[in-house]
Amino acid sequence: MALLAELTHRCPLKCPYCSNPLELERASGELSSEDWFRVLDEASELGILQVHFSGGEPMARRDLPKLVAHATRLQLYTNIITSGVLLTDEAMAALLEAGVDHIQLSFQDVDPVMAEWIGGYAGGHAKKLLAAQRIKAAGLPLTTNFVIHRHNVDRVDAMIAMAHALGSSRVEIAHAQYYGWGLRNRAALLPTREQLDSATETVEGARDRLKGAMIIDYVVPDYFAARPKACMGGWANRFLNITPSGKVLPCHAAETLPGIDFPSVKSRSLGDIWSNSDAFNRYRGTDWMPALCKSCDRREIDWGGCRCQAFALAGDAATTDPACAKSPDHFLMAQAVEESRPDAEFVARGCMQVPRVSSDTIYVREF
Ligand code: SF4
Ligand code: FES
């Protein structure tokens, strides 16, 4: 179905829930434009339909318009997932000429002070609002993204109103997922059960109110769930990720799993990796499953949940995701919720401990 092209780990923002690895790839280790052209050719041959250009911040790559143009020539649907802070008039014009189909723009909050505290980028919120206007003026469909957590979850109503006012055809309200930096900062970011229930009620009300006008996607945190999410729609089932240096992964966090050799586009074709590599076949389908999942009627609905979460929490990637209430490790989720603390400080991506601010504090972080 889709290829997530992680063009770079470079990013002007420093969100504490970033799902990129703790060890970021340097610019010198990134694939060249020519490497990406070949990868896109192979993606098209493999039958992939969509390419999501992501990062880090994909617009930190100067060759982004050339990559989009190449994908467009191959008739791939192109989406750019961006923070928007580099989306100037010139950049928008170049992407439009390249044939971009869709832009997904992330916001950290509706409150500029809180947004800039979380994103670690002074002046970022205003730039994002301008980027949204440019996307709409270019006539492109806009999806706005809000990652929500303990410090902004109470403003979900205002986020939906802002997305609608910006002319979004879709808004994604997604609770932070706890991989990479997110896992490291989990105690500071997990909302309370009361906050989650209130946000869910708000989303349901807005869905009724805005039916036909704007799609609202809502992703809840696994930590309060009784059944896991079908992570990536099942391991190596519909999606693949390519890292900035060219490693091909079934999901963005797969490199956290020990003992798997993830092949590179530099040495093997995408089709060969997809069909024949140990990395893609290891947890594909249902054969690898523990008895608990194999005998469960949801085994081809959630595919046993998330392998990376199973490893991160239970220490075994081949066990049932602890998000499942049937799992003997399910107590770990409740334990993490109990350990979350309203006063916990988080570590910004690749950075320092960040003190709390409130929305009435004038605050600019310096890096
Ligand atoms: Fe899903 Fe396995 Fe839980 Fe069944 S036992 S709901 S397949 S995670
Ligand atoms: Fe890797 Fe879910 S993030 S399988």
C-alpha cells in the first residue's frame, strides 16, 4: 500500500514524543537523490501506491521537489508530512510544480506558548499557520495533525475548531505513541484516565457536529486499552519504512528489536527485501504467534498487536502485546499509568531537561 520515506532525521523541532530513534542519523549518512530515484522506481515496480515523504523534517532536504517530481512521474500518490516551519512561498511553489498531491501539517497545540514549549522552536506556531494558508491557497488537500498528551489534551475542542477554521479536510488527533523519545518521556506525557475520557467524548461530539465537513481521525493510547492496535496493519502486511541511510523496516521502531538484520536498499532491491528477507518474514502473518494469539479470533484483526511494544515492555518481541488484556504482561500498562506524574519533566529530542511552563508564561527556549 504505502512507503514511508524517512528522508532525514534532521529537524528544527525537538518534540519530546518524537518516534525517531534515540541515535539519529547524520546528514552525511543519508541516501543521495539518485539512491531515492532508484528506490522510487523499485517501489513503483513492486506495486506500491502511495509515498509519504517524512523525517525528521523532509523539507530539510533541498532535493525534496525533485523526489516528489520523480514519484509523480511514476504515478505514485505523494504526501508530505511536515512541521511546516520551512514551507515558504518559494518552497510551496516548487512542490506544487513537482506535482505534490497532499500535505499533512503538524501542530503541537493551539496555544502558541505551549506549542513552542513542546516543539522547542520559538516562532514556530505562527509559521505553521502561514504554511496552512499556503497549502490551502495552492488548492491542495490539507490534513492537520495534533499529537496529544497530558499537557495539551484538555484543548482538543479548540484543536478541532482550529483545524476546521484552517480548511482541513481531515484532522488527526493522535495520543502520543511511546517509542523512541516518547518512551523515554512516557511518565511526563501519559494523560490521566479522566483526561482521556473527556477527550474521547469531545471527539465524538465534534464528529457528529462536523459530519460531511471534516474527517476526524482519533488514535487513543494503548495504555488504557483492552485490546491492542493492529500496528502497521500487521507486520510486513501493507507498509514499509525506509530510514535516512536506506535500511528497510516493517515499522519505524523496528530497529529497537535485537537480533534482526534489516537489509539496505543499497545492497538489495525493495521487491527482494519485501518478499524474501528474514526481517520482513519474521512476524508476518500468524505462524510466529504465541499460543494465546494463535487461538484467538482477533489474530487477523490486530495481528497480536505491536512487536516493538511487546519487546519494549515485556522484553520479548514474539509475545502478545501487553496492551491486550489477555496478556500476562497487561499489568505493565496500568503500572506505567500509575508511574506517570503531572510534575515530571521531559527530555526534548536530542536535548536537555525542559522545565514546565504554563500557558500564561512568556517563555522562549534557547538551544
Ligand atoms: Fe490480539 Fe493476541 Fe490479544 Fe487476541 S490474544 S486480542 S490476537 S493480542
Ligand atoms: Fe514496530 Fe508496532 S512500532 S511493530
